[in-house]
Amino acid sequence: MPKNLIKWLYPGMKIKRWFFTSLFGVIIVGSGAVAFASDYGMVRAFGVVIIMCGIVFIVLGISKMIVSLLTLVLPKGERDLVNILYQKRFLERGPKIVAVGGGHGLSHLLLGLKEYSANITAIVTVADSGGSSGRLREEFNIVAPGDIRNCLVALADAPALMGELFQFRFSKESQLQGHNFGNLFLTAMMQLTGDFEKAVKESSRVLAIRGKVVPSTVSNVQLVAEYEDGSVMEGEAEIPTTKTKIKRVYLNPKDAPATGEALEAIEEADIIVLGPGSVFTSVIPNLVIDDIAKAISSSLAFKIYVCNVMTQQGETDGFSASDHVRAIVEHAGKDILDACLINNAGVPLDAQGRYEVEDSFPVKADPEKIQEMGYTVEATDLLGVSDYVRHDSEKLTKALIDLIERYRVIKR
């Protein structure tokens, strides 16, 4: 008997018992068939019962044997098996969704969307110039990895500890102070592969993400803001530091090409979601890449903009929801979106007080003005108030899915 065949008989394999259960079922079916062949009616009826019992044993044995085999190669056993089946059978039938943006807003959105569809592509800005990302850009001449990292962790199906590892920030006492492990991992992976897109793909495998994360460009771009007074500031982290109103933003170099994967995802998309996130430093930096703006504008997908719930000092001071929409349209054209999702719930006074110190205030919901611009508006309670005032992930996901489902019904 071959050695590998003998191993199936080793104790603790949890295979033998189910194999013999199935074998016992085959024997019972055989016995029932003999009885069924009898000339006596009662014996024939008894034979049918025996055959049915045998089939039950066969099905039980085979199904349990398959589960035993699969759970042996899955780290968490049956729980992983259920998750895989759920993802393959249900989530992979979901619509193809492209989410465009950056910062914490986009990763917050992805946490909810990944429970609705596995066909998600996050197109992420790489123009960040502050913190760990900025230091790595200067030292290694790479695109900013920070927003990419946040989106990878948000879509991860890997154990929670892996996500915590990627988000781990080294202490001030270390020479790596301020750096995230995930940023360093992406940087090291890029050094190994020689290609940032490959580095992101390999990191995606490590985290077993649900969907895809792709950079909007792999050119080492800088975000530039032109203000109303004609002055100019370069560097995403520096743009909000002035008190002057932003007129427009653009990338340096201006002709930075979009990644092929980003354009392919937009072309195949059923739904495109812009935001939430800093409108001038997270959302628009993707849209000022000509190829991406043109691809979204010409797409037949349902295009939704999710507006922020709070203004941002030095960036959107005094902005209403329609001002956010206007900024996007002025940069990327009127066909860049079809509908807007805005919050109309009031922010508690105690929470507002914490933000007034930072000159940040609730974004005024003015759906009528957005409708006058020619867009569908869904104004609803999207608010989440804990340590921060931001979108509540469950409310946002539900509102977004409801809007998507209504569109899909109308389209049919």
C-alpha cells in the first residue's frame, strides 16, 4: 500500500470515521436493493426504507469528510469555510463598485461596503505629503503609501491582529518614531518588486483583502493649490495651513498618467462613489488626473458623491453641501456625478463645541441648490458622534445601498 495512502488511516485525521460511515451507507443500500428485488410486497417496501437510510449515511459521511478536509487547510476551521462560501456565493454576485478618494473617509466607507459586495475597487490618491508618508516619499522617492495602507486594512479579511499590525505606529522613543508598520511594509515591498502597483498587490494578498486597492497614479506627484488671491502652495499637508480660500488644485506634474487598473475598474463599474473625504486634498486629487476624470464622466455607471459632515479648517471653511459639489464639478466637469448623499442630522452642541476650537463646523445641508445644479439628492441622517463627528459607518452604508438599490430597480 503506498505510503501516502496509509497516512489517511493515521489517528486524528478525522477522515476514517466519515469514510466508514459512507461505506456503511453503501452496504445498507446494497442490502436494501436485495430486499427490493424480492417478490414479496412487504419485503420490497422494507427494502425502500433501507435504501433511504443508506443514502442518508452516504451523504452524511461524504459531506463531513469534505468539511474535515477543507477545515484542515483553513486557519479558523468551519468559520473560515462559512466566510469563504458567503463571499463566493453572495458577495461576488454584488455590483461592481469603484470608490474614489483617500484619507480616513474612504477607508471608513469601505468597511461597510465590503459587507455588500466583494467586487470593490478603491482608487486612492497618492499625493499625501505629511507624516510618515511624507518622510518615506522624501527618503525613497516613492508615492505616498498612507492612504493605500488605510484602504488595505479596511478591506482586509485577514485576522484582526494583521490589521492592527499594519496600523501600528512606532513610539517617539524609537528611531522609527511616527512611522506606521504598514507604510514601511509597502515601502520594503516596493524595493523588492521595483513597482508600487506590484507592492500593493502583494500586500493585498498578505491581508487577504475583499476587493482591490489601486493607486490613481504611480507618478511621484505633489498636490498644488492656487488660492483666490493668486498665491500658490505645493504639498498636500501644507495646503490647509493658510487662511486663504482655495480657488483650484492641480498635480505637479500635471500630465501624471492614471494607472491602467484604475481606468479598467471605472470602465467596468456599475457604481462609482466619490468621497467621503477632504474634498480638495483627498477626492479632487484623483479627479484632476485627466484620464480618470474623462473615464468617470463618460461612464454609464451610477455616480454618487458622499459629502462630508463637517467643514475643514483652511480647506472648506464656510462650505455648504452644494459648495462641496460645486468644487468637484468645477474641477472635473458636470458629468462627474449623478447623485449626492448628504447628512441632514444636527450635530449635538457639546460636539460642536469641541470642533469650534479648530474652526470646523457642520456642513449645511442645502439639497435644493444641488437639485438646481441638476443632480439627485438624498438627504438623511448619516451622523456618528463618538470621539469624533463623522459618518456613522452603518448609517452611511445603509443609505448608500438603499440609493444604489433604487437606482438598480429603476434601471431594470
